[in-house]
Amino acid sequence: MRRPLDLRHVISPSLRDLIELANTHDFDRVTEQVRNLRGYTHPVNLHGWSITTDPASKEVVRSYRSEDEPSGRLLTTCGNRRASRCPACSRVYAADTYHLIKAGLSGGKNVAETVRDHPRAFVTLTAPSFGPVHNRTNTDAGQPRPCACGTTHTEEAPELGTPLDPTTYDYAGAVLWNAHAGQLWARFTTYLRRALAEHLGMTQKALHAALRVSFAKVAEYQKRGLVHFHAVIRFDGPDGHTTPPPPWATFDALTAAVRMARERARLTVESDAIGERVIAWGERFKVDPISALGDGELTDARVAEYTDAKVAGYVAKYATKSAEGSGTVDRTLMCRPCQGRGHVRGPDGFHDRCPDCDGTGQAEPIKALPVQQHVRQMIRTAWALGHLPEFAGLKLWKWAHMLGFRGHFSSKSRAYSTTLGALRDVRRAWRLAQAEAARARADLPTTDETTLVTTSSWTYLSSGYRPGEELLAAQVRHDIAHTQRLKQEGLVPA
């Protein structure tokens, strides 16, 4: 019988835990469970059971209990789309977003391939100016142009996007614009259809009977801390992507409608503390045609144009990013016990100072955040505006770390293409088919998945790994990254 290792000389807690796992658990199963996660950084720990039965024969086909695991829990993926939180989950989300966007441009995933011939545009809408900032622009000859401060900034200069004069910068307007950006986009899509009908000289009812406007959009943070939107907009026939749009629905008509809708879409915000503010789009916007890259000669000009794959990759890249690109933090700053109020109801019925945040309502002090002054001031402004009753519905305490933005980073119209849920279902069906094929190769009885019924009960325990499991996960991530490098260098088959 093997004697347990003496761990007294082991200093690293992670290594000590790993040795303990090897001594007291089924180490092969622990390793298998971690490897099945493919390096996910923050797995969800669940406790429960699942039973799959054949309703005809009442036979139990599969059963699983987390209690049978060496650690007594099931590790599963977190599903977080943000690359700063979980690179592995974000890669899956980005891949799904890519296929969702590309299906709406090239067809596939139950979308007709004839959508390639529909008028399509890649639209960029930006936020207005709330004060001059340090920037980097080029002349017509492509040479860097000096900033208004007199300096020619480099591309990685930390002052890019920060105000030239912070004392005159409209921080309240910037935060409120972020907070209402999602509503502004919704109003833009409404005005887009109205503007298109007006441009074409027809009623909205007649337009709806002959044409459908489909879109997908993603939000991106600029360095100045404001979001702007990239959108794919497509014209379809009255029955969606299966029918072509009428001949008069052209790219030029789409461009004119975008211009009119951008000017008309606006919101008015009133407050006794800061007065009346108009939430509107900025003056800078772009409408570029999207062309399908066929089998013709691949010239430099064709590579530079907006193609299906290029646009889908661009949108997918920003679907996994959050506000960290503007220099802020990727976690909420709201104290959870008091929900940002700074007080809790005591046993005597009165409100007592929250002991977890010392009455500030903040999970961590804003002044201690590792961010530059411009971002810190936007967070402070969001926190201050969140205390005003008229802005209570914006939940600015909760979204202060996002500089006020609380909308969806990616969204689409119903008829644009497939859904993320449908893509997940396809992936699940493929995995089940692989499992059944493995059972067949092992001469085990196979079943028709369409006739099975699964019942389960799960309880959330926590998130993350044990220290020893984290070492195993780090090794898995290293192996995956190493394999990817070898594939890129052509040393192993892709």
C-alpha cells in the first residue's frame, strides 16, 4: 500500500492541494473533469443529479449524480461572453456570433443563400462630443496630424481620448448618453423604417407590405469612454430572407434613410439637478456597402472592401469585449449587501450604516481603482447621478463600472438570421451524436435521442477551481495555446 506523501515541506498551497487530490481522490477523474472544460477560468460548481429514461420501456438509459464525483460536485462552463473574465467561453461566444452574422450575409444556418444579392450595408453610429479630447488623426497624405494640444500622439499614448480641459468636459452628459444609448438605438431602428418610406414616397403600411428591414448590431467602447455602434442592415422581401427585396430598395435608399433616421432619433432627459439634456447621435457616421467575396481574382482592392467574412469577424471580435477597452474595470462596484444604498435596515427598524461598505455603497473605493483620472471621473459621475430619484430607473450604481452603459452589446432583429440558442442546440446535438457513435464502437446499446426524457435537479454551489485544480486548468490552457501556435506555424495539421 502506497504511503501518503508528507506535505509539511510543500510551501505552495496549490501544489499542496494538488498532491492531496492525488492522495485522497480518483486523480484520473479529477484530471478528466478539468480537461473536459478545456481551460475555462471560472467554472460553475453544481450539486445535483440527472436521469435519462426511455418513456416506452421505462428503462434508465443514463444517470448521473454529482455525489459520485471525487470532489462531490460537477464543474461546468460559466458561459461568460467577456474575454477579460473567461477567454475560453468568450471564444465560443465569438464563434457563435461570427456564424450568426455571416449567416445573415452569406446564407446557411437555415438562411437562404440568396441574401448575398440583397442590398446590405455596414453602418457605424457614434456618440456626440462632450468636450475636446486628445486625439490622433492623419492628413490626406496619411501622415499623423498634431493634436490640439500641440503633440503628435503615438497610437498607444495613454492620454488619447482624455479631455483637453477636464474642468469643462460634460461628464454628466457623457454618462447619460451611455445610459440611454440602447434606447437611442431602438428609436433609430423605428425612425429608419419611417425615413425609408418618406424617401421612397410611400406609406409605412405599403413599405411594410413590400419590404422588411433586418439588422444585427454590436457596441464598442471608444477610448474616450463612450460607446458607438456597428450594425449590419439588410433589405429583404416581405417574407424575409427567402424573398428578394423590390428593385427600388437600393443601397442608395438605405444610405439616405440612415442619414435621416440618425438626425431625427433623439431623446430628451430632464432633471432639476443638471437641467435638460438631448440624447442624440454624433455628427460622424459611416454607411459602407457589403460585397460578397466570390471566386474572382483576389486583388488588394477586393481585400480592402467590406466582405461577408470581414464584417462577421469584426462584429464577433467586439461581441466579447466590454468596457475594459476604455480603461475601466470589469466588475461591478455596487456593494451587494446594501445594493449600493449605503445603509441596511437594522433590528430596530431604522436604517443603519452598512458595515460592508462603511456607508459608501461601494464594494471598493472609487479613488483606489487602478484607472486613469478621466475614467475615474466618469465612474464618480455615474455614482452621483445614480442617487438622483429621476435617474433611479437607469441603475447607474450597478453600471457605474460600465461608465453608465447598460444595453446589450450585441443584438439582432428577429428575421436577420439564426439565434445563439439554435447554434447551441446544434452543438449539443453534435456532441450527443459523437457520444452515441462512441457507444456503438464500444458495442454498447444505442438509443434514439428523440424518444428520451431527461429529468434533473441542480443547485449552485460556487464558482472557480480548487487550488490544485487551477494548476491542472493552467496546464490545459498552456497545451491548447501551444497547439494553436503549432497550427499557425504549419507544424501540425489545422
